[in-house]
Amino acid sequence: MSPKRSSGTRGPSGSRRRAELLAIAADLFARRGFQATTVRDIADAAGILSGSLYHHFDSKETMVDEILRDFLDSQRRAQERVLADSGDARDRIAGLVRQSFRTVHRHRAAVVILQNESNHLATSDRFAYLRAAAGDFERTWTRVLQEGQRAGVLRADLNVKLAYRFIRDAVWTSVHWYNPRGRLTLTAVAEQYVTILCDGIAVAETKR
């Protein structure tokens, strides 16, 4: 059950302002670290007094909670859409990789926060859902990989847990190096990952 959110200003303008403040906080948490960032830092970056920030959020814990829950909910919904629309296991894996790239980079700051802060945050009961969510995502991926093995689409000797962690880390750590203003588009990177994961990097024996 989600904790009760702070009673900030409601209505369209209030919701927009909350979203703006959360974006500012997410950027600071990702760049400076959650523990090193103070409420005053967030207020200063937003150009308001600390007291005004408390009108929207009762603590920085509430802010990071909303940031992470929004990302995890978005990731979960996107995965459900992929699994509902895709065909065989290979199509599902490719779809999950493409979706993960889109969602990860749409929520770049949240992913960096998760990578840097999840172990610390998860020590609090309030953030116990982080480990639960990680388990849910792993079970989704391993189920798809196991289905591929049973269908003969994937290697029978594949260790699905290691395969999942390899894919997860390869996709999520791309937030640290991918440059949206660079030569490669996010779609091009995702397609290259799909090719590497599904076809490998070595030339097939029959083509040598």
C-alpha cells in the first residue's frame, strides 16, 4: 500500500508545479546523491523558499518515493503492453529490450537514483517495495526466457537468471553513457542490443 502523499496544492496548476518540483529533485538526487541533497538545495534550484516546498511535499523522502514509484509503475505497465502484443519468445525479448530502453531513458534520473540509492533506501520499511519490484521484474524476464527455452527458440543450456542480469545491467547502465545529442538514436542503440542478444557477435560457422 502506498504511503499517504503530502497535501500540496491540487488542481491542474498545482499538479504541474508538483511535477516541476519532482523533476528538479530527481535531477539533484541523481547528480548529487539523495543523502547529500537537502530540501533547501531543492528549493533553491526551484527558486522558492524551503517553506514553500513543504507546501507541496512533507519531506525529501516523499519526493524520492513519488519519483521511484512513477518510474516503476511506468516500467510495469510498459512491460505488460509488450507481453500482451508480442508473439514468440524472441519477439517478446526484443520487445522488452526496446521498451526498456525507451522507459529507462524517459526516466533517466529515476534509474540513476535506483542504481545509486536503492540499497540505502530499501533499509527503510517505506521503500521495501523496491526489492519487491526488482523481484517482479526478474520473474517476468526469466519466465519469458524459460518459455523460449521450452519452445526451442533459446539455448537449452542458457542460465536464465544470469541472462536476465546481463540484459538488465546492459540496458540500465546505458543511462551513464548514452548521449541523445550524439550520432546514434536511442532506437538504433536498442536495435543493436537486440541483434547482439538474439544473434550474437560471432559469425555463424556456416558463413565462415
